[in-house]
Amino acid sequence: MGEIIFLLLIAAAGGYYYYESLGYTVGRFDTTGGGGIFPRAILIVLFVLLAARLIEILLRKEKAPFKFFGYLKGVGGVFFLSFTVFVLLIKPLGFVVDATLFALFSVNYLYYKAKDDKKLGGTKAVIIRTVCIIAYVLLVNWFFTDVLTVNLPAGILKNIL
Amino acid sequence: MLQQVLLSTLTDPYFILLAALGAFIGICFGAIPGLNTPVAIALVLPITYSLNLNHTLALIMGIFMGGISGGLISAILLKLPGTAAAIATCLDGYPMTAKGEAAEAMAIGTFASFFGGIFSAIILIVATPALSRFALSFGPWEYFGAIFLACTLVCTLCDGSFLKGMISTCIGILLASVGLSPIDGQSHRMTLGWSELNSGFSLIIVVIGVFAFTELIRSTNRLKDEKTINSYEKKFFYFPNWKRMWKQKWNLIRSSILGTFIGVLPGIGATVAGMFSYAQAKRFSKHPELFGTGIDDGIVASEAANNAVTGGALVPTLSLSVPGDPSTAVILSALTIQGLQCGPMLVIQHQDIFLTVIVAVLLANIFMYIIQACSIRFVVKIIEVPLYYLVPAVVLFCAVGAYTINNRSFDLLSLLLFIVLGWVLADNQYPTMPLIIGFTLGKMLELYYRRTLSYYGDLGHALISPSFGTVLVAIGVLFPVINMLMDKRLAKKRAQQEQS
């Protein structure tokens, strides 16, 4: 059932695209059919393939469960969520602060999960890790801003950096 | 003439030094996802103002050769293609690393890259005029046929359902169509009112999201698995095992020929060459079922082809002034800065410059090989870094690399979308490789489709035209059908054998 829902979701998105493409402007001298002709051709192929897959699923006796939310499960799920938070906060916090927080959390969390004794390795180890993480973030920031001349978001450190 | 050029270049220490420096910079930029060859060449452009033409050629060709080859490092060690060209290398490179053969995989990949690069440079000397004519004979219908064939071939090489592969390809092509329509630029397709989507999604965001990050984040679920390097000898210079390489001789030659020819066609590029060649190696192999489990054939096919593209890509760039990809476009601008006018007359009137390019390409390939073969013993150490340090560090660096493409956080948001898409597809046995190939080729497929319509009036006329394009489209349609029938026959035969 899960895969059928997945296929229907793709079909719905494709249907919306198909409907939208019918409204695209076609230039007066355009003999190709405009910007909608190619997506429509591919969408028709996609609809045929989705229908074929649907029939294949319905005819099959054994049905494997469809995994929709595998990316939210386990250690990987937590890491993915922390990365999502990093992406969402990069503009308001700025790269240096945001990346430091992300790296501090993810490294310590993964370290904790990797060790059988479920400990962070003592105060000294945590301090060394923190210093290394901050140094790494500053190095990345220097490489991209000074060497590659990319404007990374400064955020709350706007007046300092 | 050749003697003079050889004498003037090979006795010039700066020429040799700059080729080596270029290869080193290229390898570094190629190995890091998010950074790429055009960025590296663009970065050294200001330096080239102070260099003469020969030195500029040495530096730029070094970066070009090193940049394509460098992608294999992260592809083999981390299943994270440094460049899109190294995607096919991941398929067998990473399983070899998982088996503890990282050093051997790197040595094989490096040698295949070197062979492909040298092969295409020799072809460049011998066949530039003929290859230019070949490229010119391709019209929009032939290009469409070639790209269409590449798309269907990739679906046949994927393990699992062909239908799922085709669905993935279509999704990739449709994702590539998002943004302003090509040719007319009148339609804002699936932009949902967001101006950021007018230029569509970036290829590197899709590759990193669907392929690389998905795998990296999934690896955090296996934190306690320790990766080791079994056959790891501390050597200064890594040659691959010659017996193993000798078995790959036809694969090396076939992949290099394929890569060179694909490189000659503007716009098709190293990604397609790698995948196409991988598909062919699998087809010609006596044991196709082993592809994807970590065998030499896969790495050799991908790396020889994607590096052979470099020589091929220089043919239209130098002889027709038509750059095929961003790398050659930046090379063309660097040469223009030096006052060099590329075009058909370059090969005839400035043969010395043309020969200098070839010497620079050969030298760059040699340095690329030396640098990579010498650094294997240090580079393979990466996989021994604990995942709790490696994954956050790589994710952070790649995310910033992704941000730098357009300097906007919107790209990071779309990266999240592609991670989810890649994860859902991979979790449910939908191959992600065809999606990436569909995305890579989608824009060109559309461009040549519409040009074909413009040229022939409609698709029917193109299909009945007696041209090479029709043959390619016919193969593209028939090949998967024949492949499916053969697979079914094989499965039936196996079932009968098992029963008996």
C-alpha cells in the first residue's frame, strides 16, 4: 500500500506540472510548442511507467513494506534533524556560530552513541574536542571567505567578523 | 616542430613545475564535493595574467586533468563523488573499500585515469581534424539520440527493476526542467512563485543530496562498524597489481575510446562518459552480476572514460572554439586572456601552440599519476578516522561548498529536499543513479528535442529521417527491451537448472 501512495504522490505532482504546463506562453515564432512541450512528453512517459509499476505491485503476491520516514529513525535520524536545524539557522545565527553548534552537538552525540560505555570520554576529552571543532569551523570559514572570497552569512557576529 | 616544442617546454623548469602545481590543485579541488575544476581554474585566472602562454597552458591543463581524476579519492573512500564524473566510480570503488581493499582500489583507479588521459592526448595529436569533423556532423537529432541512448543504457545497468530505474530517470529529467524554459526563456516552470527556482536546481546539490549525503548520514547508523585496510603496504609509490591490470586491457582501451568520443561531443561530459562506459563494461563482462560488489572492472571503466573525456573535450574547444562544459569554458576564457584565438585556424596556423597544449596534457597526466600514486598511503588513512569525527566534518564542508555555488541558503534548503528524496528512493530499492543521470542530461535532452522539432517540424519526420540520430534512438528503445527479455530468459534458465 505504501508504494502505491508513493506512486500516487508522484502522479499528483506530475499531474499538477502537466496542468501548469498547458498554460505556458508560446512565442509567436516558436514552432516547437513552447516551454511545456518537453515536460509534457516526459510526464506522459512517467504516467505510463507509474501505471505499469502499479499493475506490477497489484499482481505481485508478496508486498514489501514501503519506508517513508527512514531518514527520521535511529542515530541517522537525529543527525539529519540536527543538520536540518543547522540549515534553518545559518542565516540568523551566521555560519561560524551555527556551524560550531552543529559540529559540537553532532560530534558529541555520535561519539556518545559509538562508545559502548555511553560516556563522552571525560572533561579533558570534551574540552579538546570543543577546541578542535572551533578551530576546524574557523579554518573552514577562513578558507571559504578569504581564499575563495565567498560571503558566508555573518549573522549575530556581523560586526565582529 | 614537435622537437622544438618538446625542447622549449621540457627544458623549462617553470613549465614542469606549474603543470605539477596545477595537477596538485586540481586533485585537491576534485576530491572535495562542492569544489570543482572550473572553480579552481577561475581562482588561478588572476595569476595567469602574470604568466606567459606556455606557463598558463601548463597550469590550467594540470588543474583540468587533476580535477577530473581527483574525484575518485572521495568516491572510493567515502562513497562521496568529489565530482559528478566520479559517480560510477563509487559503485565498485566503495565496496572495495568496505572489503578492505581501499589502497588497491585507489591504485587501480589512478592508473585507469592516467591511461585514459594519456590515450585521449595521443588521440588529440592524431585525430583532431577528423574528430572536429565528426563533432560538426552531429545535428540536434543526433545529439538527442545519443543522450536518449545514454539515459536508457543507465537504467539497464542498475540492479533491480528496470521500471523503477525508468521512473527515477523521468523524475531526474523533470527536476532538471524546473526553472525558466530553454530557448525562449518565457515559461517559469514549477517554480511555485519562488524566484530562486528560476535558474533551477544545481547539479552538485542534487548529486550531494540524493547520493552522497544520504549515504553519509545513513553511515551514522553503523557507528560501531570499524573499517580497516587489509592489503595495505606502506609503499612510496603505488602501482596496481599488474596481473589484475592486464586482465583489464580491453576494458581500459574500450573505455578510453568511449570517453574520448563522448568528450568530443560538446556538452555531454565526463559524468555520462563514466556511466556509459560502466554500462558497456558490465555488458561485455563475463560476470555482470559481480558489478557493484567491488570489482576492478567497474573502477577501470569509469575512471578511464572520465579522464579520456579531457582530451576529447579539448578538440571542439581548441579547433571549433566550442567549450563543452564549464571547465573548458573557463579554459577558453583563460586562453582568450592570453590573446589566443581558438578556432579552426589554431591547429593549422599555430601548430606550436597546439603541440604545447598536448605536451601540457601529457605532462599533467604524468604528474597527476605521480601525485596520486604517492599520496595513496596517506589518503587511505581517511577511512580509519572514526565516523563520529569524519561525518560531521565532511557534511559541514560539503554544505558550505553547496552554499558557495550561488551564495544563497536556498540551495541548502533544496539540499534537504534531495536528501529526503534520495533516502526514500534508496530505502525502497529505487535506484538513485538514473535520477542523477536524468538530471544531468535532462536540460540537454530538452534543448536538442526542441531544436529537433524546430529543424524537422515534428518528431515523426525526425524518426523517419535516414540519419545516425534515428539509429541511436532505435537502439535506445530496443536495447532495454532486448535486455529485459534476455534477463527473463536467463532467470528462467537458472530456475530450471535449480529445479533439475
